[in-house]
Amino acid sequence: MQAAKTIILYKKPTLHKRGVDLSVVQTKLPFSRTEEITMYLSEVKNGVVATVKHVDSGCGMYRRILELGILPGTKLKILQNIPHGPVVFEKNGSKMLLGRGMAQKIQVEY
């Protein structure tokens, strides 16, 4: 993930009661709207269409994920992603689900 960009917002010069200048406030934004966000499938919110970027797993799990047809470049629409349950998604019109452990190994971008 790329480093956060610092944006400086200027406002009317004001002083705090202890003499601290509050005229400049710095805010960190994690990304701009034109950049793509990369995260794991288990972190994506409901309703988002994400593209598989990479699978971080061992040989057996990687083969299982490939058998499901989840290849790099595949688009997945997240239907349900609750904090401690499986991730339900749609791929080419078919509903599928993955356990949280497997979903934590699939990097996606949207």
C-alpha cells in the first residue's frame, strides 16, 4: 500500500489560549480517489466489485483457489462479508463462499 499523502489545510489565523498557532491543520489521507486500493478479500466491504491481484498461500491452498476459478484478474462482487464468518461473493453469476482464512490470503484491488 502506498504511503499516506499529507494535505495542508489553511484557515483563518487563530491562537489557542496557550499561544499555540492553530492556523495550519495537517490531515493525512490514505489514498487519492484516482488510485486503486489494494487489500485482502476478507477486508472488502459489501457491494464492492474487486479484482483478484495475487494469492499469498501455500501449494495446496493455491491449487484449491485455482480449482474454484479464482485467478489473478478475476472480478468478484462481494455480497456478504461479516467480521467472523465466511466471505460470500459472486463470480460470473455464481454465488460462492470462502472461509475467512482463505479470504485473508487473496489480495484484491478495486
